[in-house]
Amino acid sequence: MIIEKGKVVSVLYELRLADGSDELIEKVNENRPLQYLQGHGNLLPKFEANLEGLTVGDTFDFVLKSDEAYGPVSKEAIVDVPISVFEVDGKIDEELLTIGNVIPMMDNQGNRFNGKVLEVTLDNVKMDFNHPLAGVDLHFTGRVLDIREATPEELMHGHIHQASSGCGCDGGCSCTTEVTESEDTDACGCGCGCN
Ligand SMILES: [Zn+2]
């Protein structure tokens, strides 16, 4: 079996900065491999493209330019947020607004963003909403551990279902049951937000 659209893939990998420093960003080992459904937009398209056609035991070693990964650093993603946004019961949580702190936020459409605190003034908090890996080239090395057929339900949802990790999100989702009624085939229906 080879990695192609509709297959559930398990890999281990190391992700390092491809800027000469070789700094380790992420290490995924055999105990908790990355599992995903190939060809459904779950991972970076170029990451999936580099794994396409590999089989169990194959190793991989490739660099994704920032344009193929998380894109360039955007100035528009650095914004001044009114400090009142961070008020709880009329009080500012100063610990929250420590420079460099990353704060999960939501816009009025319910989209989630992580914002890094760059600067705090009397009225505003300058926040960076760029992806932490924006503007950097990424070096992936790893090995294919397993490939299996996806279930019809997984194909319908466009992501994997696994007893131990639900949708593959970290929220402990329980979407392995009662989601087939969801009319939106993109949506998991379990409310875990992982789609
Ligand atoms: Zn699901």
C-alpha cells in the first residue's frame, strides 16, 4: 500500500528550522505518531505532496520554503487591540499581557487566533497574529510507520477517527459516535472544532 488520497497515514518526524541553525521545533516519535488522512487538506499541502507515493518503512527528508508552509510574515497581522478587550470585571490581567505571551483569542465570527503580545501601552496592546512559523523554511525528516484504508465515515468527515485521540485534535473529542447525521460533510459535528 502506498500513501495516496484516502489513506490514513502514520508517520514519525522531526521538524527543524531550515535556516542553518537546525533548531529543533517539533519531534513526533513512535509513541505518539502523527496520524492523518491523506488528500483532504488536513496538513500543509506540500507536506502531503512530499509523502505521496511512499510506503511503510520509507524515510523522507525535505524542506518546505515558507511560501509552501505558513507563508510570509504579514505586517497586517500585527495589530493594535484596545486594552479594554482584556478587561475582566473592569480589571486588566497584567500577567496575561506580559510581553511575548501568546493569548488564544476569537473574533466575532468565532474564528480562533493566537496572538503574541509585542507591546503594551495605556490604551492598546500590540499583538502579532502571524503563525509562529510564518516566514521560516521548514526541514522535515521522518519515516512512514503505517498506512491503512480510511473508513467510509472518515472519508465523509475528511479526517481520521481514532479511539485514543478522537478527531486528531487535542480536545479529547468523542466524534466517533453520532456524527453520521451531520449534513455538512466537512463538519465533524462533534463540536470539537477540529475540522
Ligand atoms: Zn469526525
